[in-house]
Amino acid sequence: MELPQMPELMGLSLLLGLLALMATAAVARGWLRAEEETCGRPAGQKANGLPPDKSLKSKKQKQHHRIHKEKPQQHNFTHRLLAAALKSHSGNISCMDFSSNGKYLATCADDRTVRIWSTKDFLQREHRSMRANVELDHAILVRFSPDCRAFIVWLANGDTLRVFKMTKREDGGYTFTATPEDFPKKHKAPIINIGIADTGKFIMTASSDTAVLIWNLKGQVLSTINTNQMNNTYAAISPCSRMASVSKDGTWKLWDTDVEYKKQQDPYLLRTGHFEEASTVPCRLALSPDAQVLALASGSSIHLYNTRRGEKEECFEQVHGECISDLSFDITGRLLASCGDRAVRLFHNTPGYRAVVEEMQGLLKRASNESTRQRLQQQLTQAQEALKSLGALKK
């Protein structure tokens, strides 16, 4: 057999290589065309015009459901005395404050917002709120000014105060404007509380060391109070003359602070009650405006005590998905608010109504004139009707 000559062999090799390249290009064009048809095809239609495979669709749905389940779920809580749940924050709420006129509730959360709620909507189906954005930070404490024209917040990252002015609009809403500059950073330890004096002229900040600072509204430190002997655990500016405390020995105490300090009189103890949870976990407390009811929170549960008798009357367990971060009565004393996750929960204060019933019944026995008796009887009847409507009237 005679082999082909070298030039012919090279030509044959080139021809075969060219054919291979053409075949590869043809296959590639087929893939591209198929992909273009798929991309341009209406959703839900296969290449042959038939609907997509149901098994494929169900797989996608399952994947979507799995992704959806991984998102944090809002904690659910129900109770016969639950009046409302306020749910607009997307982050956990750390603090709240009722305005002195009773019209608003301010809440702050780690979603970088402060919400202002209308208290007149609390018992309605819809709960309206106005949002103030906290730029480049988030607030951990919030307090209204006494005239309700401003509020202050403590910044988590900035470790200082920021003031927001509230300007009422024609539509009834508010515009919230932060002052151009935050207060200077002065505290060296974590903050534990802030407050505004009743005159509205001074601001107090207390840290966990021994420092309490008094500021003016321009951000200037007017005075530094050093407690010296021990670290601060809590500090507050109180509008009333009674105080409650809870201790690690498992007790709570009610004190009368309306004494003559110039005569070196000390606050005297009115009542002691037992609260065993205080010996093992941190607690929060709130005292009703008339000092008749003490609310104690441990973990995610709330306990309500009658301060006259020292007895526990109500208990709400697993109220929030996180530990309760704040607790407060509204200015009427009819509602108790708590926060700890992304919601504020409001409870009817049934121990407060019962305390009114007991007090009015005692006063009626000693009333000397008819007009006084009628006024006391009216208050007694209102409290009894409120308890009856809540299914909490004791026979």
C-alpha cells in the first residue's frame, strides 16, 4: 500500500480539524438558541408548550416555605386581661415613656426608630403611631419633656443624649427634628437611666458607676453628683412621694418618702412583701400612680401585688419572647404596659380597680354628708362595673 505524500497528509489533517471546529460551533449555537427560547418563554411554559412539571413547582414552593420559616416570628400571647398589643417596631423595644398629659406613649427599639403612639387608640382595633428616625444609631432610653413638645433619647453607640423637638402639623400629626448636635460624651460607665425635671429646665443622666450628671437643655453640664459610697443601680425623678424597691433577698418594699429631710427624717417603711424570683433573676418594677398596685417583672412574666395587703392578685406568664425590658403604668393607672420583644402589651389593671372598691367602701362607712356619699358611691359603682366587664369581679 502506498502512503500519501506529506503535503496531501497535511491538507487532510487541516480539513478534519476544520470540520471538528464547525461541528463544535454548531452545537454551541444550538445550546444558545435553546437558552434564548427558554429565557424568552412566558413563565410557566415548557419548551414544548406544555405547563411546567408540578413536582418542580412544589419543590420551589417548599424551598420558599423553608426560607420563610427561618425569619424571626412574632411572639404570640393571649390573656383575658390583655387590652391591646402595639406592633409596629421591627426590632426589640428597650424602653417606653408615657407623656405627662396622658395622650402619648413613646417607645424606642434597635430598629433605629422612636414610635409615638396615641393612647386614645389603645382600646381600638387599629393602633396608630408616628415614627421618628434615629440617624446613624439607635436609642435605648426615651423620655418625654414635661410640656410634651420634645423628647430625649440615649444613643446606644454614641453613649450620649440626643434631643428631638416635636412640631405639630396642620393635619394633627407631628414633625420630629433632632437638634443639630448631640450632647457631649461625659459618662465613663454604661448609662442606667435618664430623666427630665418637672420644670423642663434640667436633664438628669445616671451611669452604673457613681456619677449622676445634671445638664441644661443646651448640653452643658451644670453639676456632677458623686454617690461615692456605692455604684448606682437605678435613679429616677419621681413626681409622687412614695417609692418601691425590690431586693435580692426575695422581698419588695413600699416606702413613704414624704418626710422632712431638713429635720433629718428618713423615709419610713410602709409594707414588705415576698417575691422569691428576685433572689435569682434581675427584676423590673412599676408603681401605679396612686401607689395601690406594684407590678414586678422577672424574665418574661409579670406579677401584680396589692400594696395595702401585700398579696399577689394577678400573674401573666411568658408575656414576651424576650426578657421584659421595661414596665410602666399609664397616668390614669388603668393600664399597665410592658415591652421586651417587638411589641408593647397593655393589661387592664384589675388590682387597681379592686383597691378602689376597698377604699370607697371604707370611706362610705365614714362619710358624714350626702354629697360626699354620692360621689364615693359613683366611684365605687364605676370600679365595680369595670371589674364586671372584665370578668374579674370577686363575689
